[in-house]
Amino acid sequence: MSRKILVTESGLMNFFKSFFKAKADNKESEWLQKLRRVDPKLADVWSDYDKSLSNSMRVQKAAMDKLGLDSSHIDNFTKKYGIK
């Protein structure tokens, strides 16, 4: 049976912060493994989010580079948060 959890806005923000901190420290796989032990379905959602985020950043950077636009803010973001 599925369980519902009430999540406050601040709780969700803390979750995102912990995820991006783990990415910045290059420990997102450990973070996901801990989450997987608690809630495998939620870990799958975050894993998909991680892949989608990385793909989106690559696509945006490629599009901006193709148009000759400055993409340094994307470079800074990907370096800061360890996005591959």
C-alpha cells in the first residue's frame, strides 16, 4: 500500500539542498543509496530527476553555444553542483 507523506515547502527545499550538496561533493550516488534504503520509489524519482537535469543542462549549453551566446552561467552552475 502506498503511503502519503505531507511535505512542507521548507522540507522540500531542504531535500533539494541536501541533494545538490551531495552532487557538489560528488557523493550523489551515496545520497541516492541512503534514500533507496528508506524509499526505493522515491530514490528512482530522484535518480530520474538527476539524469533529466544533466541532460537539460547539456542541451541548453549546446543550444546557446550554437547561437554564439554566453553560456558561462551554465558552466558555473554545472561546476558548482557537479552536474555531468
